Amino acid sequence: MPVFNLPYKGKLQDEEAISSVRQEITRLIPNAVAAAESLLNFPFDWQRIDFELTDSARGQTSQGQTSHISRMATYGIEFPIVAIRVQPILRGDYADSNAVFETLTHEMIHAIIRQNIPHDDYHMLPEWFQEGVPTFLVQQGEGKLLITLAIKWDNPVSILEAFDQRNKRMPYLTGYFFFAELDNRLGRMGTQAFIRNVLLSYSITAACDSLQIEENDIWQHAKRRASFRIQSLSEDVGSQLRDCMKLYQEGQSRENESQKCFQELIEQHPETYAGQVAHYWLAKIYMHRHKNDQARFWFDRFLQFPVRYGLYDNVRYFRIRILMEEKKYEQAKQLCEQYLLYFPDGDNYEKAKDVCSSLSD
Ligand SMILES: [Zn+2]
């Protein structure tokens, strides 16, 4: 195992939170390196890795970035820099350590690939290859697709329309489906052989030729595969969720119906974006009715999903409001302080600030 540093370069002042995240990552790194080696079937030969721990973007548990430097070029010594961004507050009550482990493994796969190709040639590899390899091997494609669908839930077809290997905004998704198709045809060892061939020849075409496959044919099937997944995920995202939302928007008069609608969505499609986001709306219905325990229950379950985006911020704020309604001012104050400390760019920051200042009076 190479030696590694893990300095914290974020803005947080909370020593305890930082040290617990650092401990967790220190523990995960050797496992992530081992996982990356076995997924790629390449050894990791560097003697040293420089990690940098910083704060993740709002709503994301963790994200990473890998580059490599040859600080001592004259001696030919190179090592990767892995910037790992983690949201410490999400490591507490709602720890989702798999997401951090996946991010680390993903970054280590980038590092190993970089190690096997000269620095200047790395950028000649298409982006869908660079991102597709780790996204496929770590199985992050479905998650990426769910997040993309969450953003484009009213027009899922637009994802497919943008599905093109030359589209630089979607290298994770296009790459993922390319490798899913390749793996289906060649098996895992064939896929690993393909990756190795690309690194030896710097050429997708040459790697395809040596395995007697046709690149365009793989892309066609990859797109069909993506289309199938998008369709089956978006059928309920598009129609059922929309139906529930319509009922919800009609307010109190149809609250019972919308509650039932969201509940069914949760039961029938727990794996989809619709099934996950339904937790949020169900919790809001309970909140409107002042059934705080149920509201808290469903909010808490919602916060445990890996699909994280804007609605999370509302939940953090609502949890403060619920505690205030229950006159649990000490607990509300704690959550309030946490919110202001960790989410200075949160959508509800101004509102939380008002609430917090009223609490300290
Ligand atoms: Zn990546």
C-alpha cells in the first residue's frame, strides 16, 4: 500500500467533524485501492498518493477528481493527486459510506489508468472512455441516470436525444452504457482486455479491431440499452409522479388522495427517482397536518437516499421548523447552528438565519 497524505483544505472550523471524516477516509483508502486494482485487473504501482480533503458541493455526499503530477520529473517519480470532497454533515446521521467508498474507488481507477498512459497522451482518450471505465466498473451508472432523470423528469426523452459519444456533457452516461454493452458481449475479462488495448494503442478503433468488434455497433446497442432503461424508469417518473403531484397541488381538498398516491409510489417503485422523491412529498403532507412524528419519519428516510439535490435543503429547514412548532427550542437551535455552519450557500440560508436569530433571543 502506498503512503498517503490527507490534508483538509475546506472552510469548516468543526475539528471534530473533520477528524471523523478523515478517519473514515483513511480507513477506506486501502480498500478502494484494492477494489480498483481488482476491477481493472491492473496493479497500482505508485509509492505515494496525495489526497486533498475539501467540502463537497451542496447536496452531494462526495465527489472526487484525480490528476497526476510529476513533481520530480528529473527522477521520473510521479504520483497522483486525488481531491476528495466530502460533506461532513452527511456523514453523521445520514452516513452513506458506500457513496464515499464508490467515489474513492472511482478516483483510484482514474489514477491507475493515468499511470498506464503517458501524461501528455491521457487527454487524447475520449471523455466517455475516461469516465465510462470507472462509472461502469464501480456501477455508478444507474445513480447517474436517476439524478439526470430527477433534473429532466418532465422530459426524459431529452436525455436520449443528447445521448451521443461526442456529447461532452454526458461522458458518464454514454461511457457507462458503452461498457455495459461491451461487458454484456465480452464478459468482464474481455472488457478488461479492451481497456488494456486502448491504453496500449491509444485508440478505440484499434482496441475494437483486436477484439473483432465494431465500435458503431456497440454504440447503437448502448443507445438502445439506455433508451430501455430511461423508458422503464421514466414511465413512473413521468406519469405516476405527475398524477400524485397534481393531486398534491390541489391542496387540502384532495390531500387524502395525494397521500395514498405517494404511498403507492413508494411501495411500488422504491428503486426509482419517483419512489424516492415521494417520501419528501408524503412528509410534507404530514407536516401540513401537524403530524410531526410521521413527517420526521418520512423526511429522515428521504435524506438517506443517494439521490441528493435541492429538495434536501428544504428538508433541513423543515426539520428546524417542526422542532420549533413542538417548542423544542434547544434541539431547533442545534440544527439551526449546524445548518448555518455547513450550508452557507443553501437555498434556505436566509430563512434559517432569521429563525436562528429568533431562537437565540
Ligand atoms: Zn471520474
